[in-house]
Amino acid sequence: GAGVSQSPSNKVTEKGKDVELRCDPISGHTALYWYRQSLGQGLEFLIYFQGNSAPDKSGLPSDRFSAERTGGSVSTLTIQRTQQEDSAVYLCASSHGTANIQYFGAGTRLSVL
Amino acid sequence: KNEVEQSPQNLTAQEGEFITINCSYSVGISALHWLQQHPGGGIVSLFMLSSGKKKHGRLIATINIQEKHSSLHITASHPRDSAVYICAVRSGGQNFVFGPGTRLSVLP
């Protein structure tokens, strides 16, 4: 597609369940970012991938969060044993290299009951 | 003190007015990013800059590295400019630190 695609757009889960969120970046973009925006809060950096380099995981809030990027394209953000405080909109962005503007997906709204 | 601060927090303007949104940061940076978040939640990147000034249509972004300050200007504002404008800085690695945002409402 022409833009960054995220799925699902909405996810409701029960506390303690695992969830997977998917991001399809713009074709050819080497950099991919995951962010989180909690209700009424600002954006928070989670993790960054650039090409085949080791990802920058410095923003992941706990070891329940992990992400991978297969083949330098699609990325999956996994949250294990979800907690209510994980409820947020999870946003993915991609860019052509790190010096260029990022293109954002529409986000996945996660609700943990 | 937050690493990235924005002012004003909220701004209401009449259509046609010239608007300025400010961003101040406390760390050395390699790049600064201005984002626009629409009422529906979608985010659009407006500018990424590390020095000087950039212009796109009615939008102008400037940065003063020595003063650790950036401004976003909107000329001839329009109700469709109503959104939250977010400043983000990259100081080390690829970790972006985001400002709290400025909520702009442009009235017809």
C-alpha cells in the first residue's frame, strides 16, 4: 500500500492475555519506529529498527514488551501478560533512513479489561 | 524540568491569523521534528530539521540550536489547521522525546 498500515485497528483483550500488533511500513523504508500514546498523554518512544542493525529497545517499558522486524519489512509488537496500564494507542512509523520525516500509521487502539 | 516543553498549551485563533507555536528543549539534539495530530488521532509529520528554516505551503519551521528553541508558524490560518502540534527531539541514538503538544483551534 501507499502508507503505513497497522492491524488490528482496535483490540480488546483480557488482563493477562498476550497480544500481537502488526505494522506494514512503506515499501523501501529502512527505519521503523513503534510509539505509544496513553489516553490524554503524550507520545512515548518504544523501539526503533534500522535496516539489519540491532534495534534500539531503550523505550520498552518492561520485559513483557518485545518487537521484531522480519526481512526488514513487517514488524510485530508483542505484549505478554497484558495489564490495564498497557491500554493505549500503539503507533508505528517508518522513514527512508533516519534523517527523513516519519510517516505514521493510523495506530492500534488496545484496551485491556 | 521536562526535556521538551511547548507553549502555549492551548491556542484559539480566528481564521486568517498568523500563529506561532514554540518548542524549547534542554538537551543537545541531532534533529527536531514537528508533528500534527488531527482530532481523529492520525499523525502527520510536518518537518524534520536540524538547523535554519524550512517552509511548506503556509507552514514555516525554524530552529535556533544555540538557544535550544524552535518555532512553528502558520500563516493565514484556517479551521482545518485545528489539531494538536507536537514537537519531538532526537538527542542520542534514535530515541525521540516528545513535547506535550499544543492544542490549536482555529475558528471560522
